[in-house]
Amino acid sequence: MPNSYFHLHLVSDATGETLIAVSRAVAAQFDGISSIEHLYPLVRSEAQLDKTIAEIEAAPGMVLFTLVDLTLAEKLEGACRSIGAPCLSVLQPILTLFQSYLRAAANPRPGAQHVLNADYFKRIDALNYTMMHDDGQMSETYEDADVLLIGVSRSSKTPTSIYLANRGIKTANIPLVPTVPLPKTVFALKHPLIVGLIASPERIIQIRLNRLDALHADLESPYVDRSTVCEEVAQSRQLFAQNGWAVIDVTRRSIEETAAGIIDLYRVHRARLEHVQEKSIDFSD
């Protein structure tokens, strides 16, 4: 069955990230159907909305929006009715539920989730740390990490690290390179959660082949030799088991799924650290 397409208009008074995430999660449930996304971020005035409506008229399709300004929301809904375009406020049902449960009225603020608060600066700090500690760099400050990822080349360490950093988790990562031992400091770390990432040899080889092809490098390199890769993966498993480190198999996981698993592990790890600190304080008292 050939792919079919439809126009999907995403109208937001902020960055549109919420709409993108929600719409893609739903669209992924339909085989053979793809959306042509039209994103309209930072729509906060009638003039901006008029331009958006004109584009919807030019390519009619489904409209999803997050507009906290009721005047703009009503104008968009009215225009969509005239055009015959299905239209839905993604936040309104959730907002209504919150208001009902909390018995309080919301204070509409476009882009309120992006305010420059402590959480925002925590994420920026985590991202800076993560970029500086990518691919085995600056091992002398690994103790400051929240999470340390270890794995063979092409086991998704860097993209997973960046995703975690965007969640405010300082993440360092180290590649396992044959004949190159890990820094000795790694085995004495107290604060970070250490997670080993593994994947099937077939998965690793395929990603490495794609990498070499993109670089126009030698495709007969030992880097993609099956027996060599199998040995790398086996040695990594052994290393993780010997040190009691958590392990996540990324073979069939997306970056988001891998990160979600690590966040669950980190939550437990952090609780243990806090418990140890509390016991230490009690003992000292």
C-alpha cells in the first residue's frame, strides 16, 4: 500500500514542542500514513494568527493548537470551521481537568513552561557539563556527573547523554576501545550512576558501516569485522557484570526509551545516595 499524506498544522504561542511530540506520538500509530507538518510557533497576535489562517486555507488539513489566549483560540476555531478543517486544542482538556481537581482557575501565560527559572538553568548547566565530558573527555571530573555511560563505539552513548542533559541530568560517557583500559578513577566513583550500554553485534556493525560509508572510509576495516565486534560486545558485558554496573540493551530501543530506562535507574540511585547521606548525618549527631 503506497504511503498517503495529509497536512497537519501545528499552531502554538510558544515553541510548538508539545504539539510536535503529541502529534508524532499519535501519527506513529498509523501505518502507511505520513503527515506534512506546518509549524507556526510564537503566534501571540491577531496579525500572526491571520498569516497562519491564510496558510491553513492554502493547504487544508488537521489543525492542532496550544493557544492560551482565548480570543486567539476562538478566532482560530472559527476560521477552521469556515475552512472545514478539523481543529483541536491539545491543552484544553488537560487544563480543564487540572482546574476541576485543583479547584482553581488557571492564569494564562504563553510559553510559561519555558521561563528562566532554576530548572531551566539546571538543564543548561547539565548540557554544558555533558558536552565537555563527551567521548571520554575530562575524566578527572567524572565525580561531578549524575550519570556515566559506558559502551563500545556506536552504542548510542552521545545522543543518549544529550537527551539526559536536556532533562537536567549531568551525563558523561566513555567509549570502550579494545586494548585501551578505562581510567582507574572510574572504579572509585561514588556519586554517579554508572550504566553500561550494549547492543547486538549486528546492530553495532550496521551503524558502524553507515558511519564509515558516510566518511568514505574503508568498509573492510576491523572496526566492522564481525568476530572483532562480537568480542568487543562480550568483553563489555563481562566488564559490566564484574563491576555490578546497570546494563541497558539498546538494540531495539529508541534514544528516548533508553533515556527513560536510565532515568528510572537514576531515580533509585539518587534515593539510595540520599539515604546514605541521612544515615551519615544521624551517625555524626
